[in-house]
Amino acid sequence: MLYAHSFSPIEQSIFRRLALTESVSQFDVNAMTTKMHVDRLKHFNEHKVLLYSYLQLDYYKHLDTFQLELDRVELLISYIKEVGFDKIILLSYPGAYPNSDNLFLQHKGLIEQMFISSGIQTITLKVQAIYDTYKDINSFHSLFYDRAEHQYCIPKKSNAMIYSVSMKNIVEVILKSIQYSSTTCFDVFDQVSELPAFLSNHSDGIVVNRLAPVYLYVKSYLGQYSSPTMLELFLRPIVPMHNYRTEKELNITLEDEGQIRIMHSNFDRVSQVQRLYGHM
């Protein structure tokens, strides 16, 4: 498998987890600017499956950043068609649609369209957020983290619900997708929580500060915060996701890793009490 991505911490974690069981090479999408750079990919000709993601979400600011990714994807598709790749696994975003009124969702929809139009079998995984329980990292970190204040700054909106998936489960879904035999799309999540809870639960003790959206818009336009199109993602109506078909088609159970850990912890405490009073 060839994994082309933006080299965010969460993507590097995905690569390391995949490498435990798969033959996988990684490639920095940002380095792909000309046909000459694409030629470097010929070192990876043994691969026939492409995994693509771009999870460095703070990258999406000005219009040229969106166009740059489209150009890179076009080069990448040209390469994988030339060498005969069999399958594409694409990590996209819920609500992605070429005619969306949100620039980021429109952009992700165009990328989906480009990969599917390549004629190569494409499995699109709709993923809103990814967390790594054991490393205390999450895919929204770069969007909301204020380095100077060492805190997350998020819009004050009570119903900003997040559908997220653990590192373990997203890797398992990717591996299962390699064996899936047709072009399709799957919603992938194992946990639903409000944005403040998601960030608090999946970061290393970073405080979450909720601020008025208008204030964050001003910071955004001044270049001191994530771009307006990214901020709007968390002020829009929720896009409902459904993982029943994902579990059924891929023969996988998407369990909340955090809840499993709590259950094990509770079981251990009960066992200790039982041993103490001689009931085991």
C-alpha cells in the first residue's frame, strides 16, 4: 500500500499502525508539485493500493491552498493510472459535496469526484475526526490549538457534535477496505460527543476555552485563527452519520475504545474487591 498524506501527527500514527501488519510506504503529498516529483514515486511501483488523506486541517486557508491540493491529486491520479493501481482508499469528510456552500466541503467533494472518475475502484471513508487514545492526540488539534495560551479555542455552540473514530478502528476499516470489491462510500465512527468533550478526552490535559463565534471570525480574518470556511464547519447543522452498513459490509464492530477502557477499569476494580473479600 502507498499512503500519500500531509504528514500530520495523526496520519503518521496511522502509517505506523498500518506498518505493523501491512507492507506500506508513505509519501508527503506536499512534495508533489511537478511531474518530476511524481517520478520519484516509481520507487514504490510494487504497490497497487493507494491510501490518500489530507488531515492537516489548518492548511486550508486561502484559495490557492485548495487549488494546490487539487493539482497534486491530479498528478497523483495520473501516476497511479500509468503504473496500474488496483484500488484507492480515500479518507474524506461527512457532508463533502462539489456543490456545497462551504468551500472546504465543496473542495473535499471535488477530490472524491476526481478519484472516482479515475476509473480505479475507490472506497471513500467519511471520517470527521480521529483520536489516538494512547498518544492523547486528535485530528482537530491543529485547528483549535492556541500555542501562546496553551489551550483550545472553539466556538461557543452547544450542539457541535463530533462523530469520531479511534486509531485502532480506522486502521482496521482501512485494512478491511482493501478486500472490498466495489466502489462505494462508508461512514466511519465509533463515538459521538460534543466538541469540548472530544477535545478534552483526546488531548494531553489541554484546557478548552469556548469563545463567541463573532470574536473567532474576527481573529480568523486577521489570520490569527483557522480560516472562516473551517470555522463554519462547526457552526453548521450537524450532518448525521450511520455506521450500521459499514459494520455489516466490512464485517467489523466499531466499538467506542474509551468506553471499553472504562469497562475494563470497572471490571478490574470489582475483581479487586471480590478478591479482597474472598468471593473469587
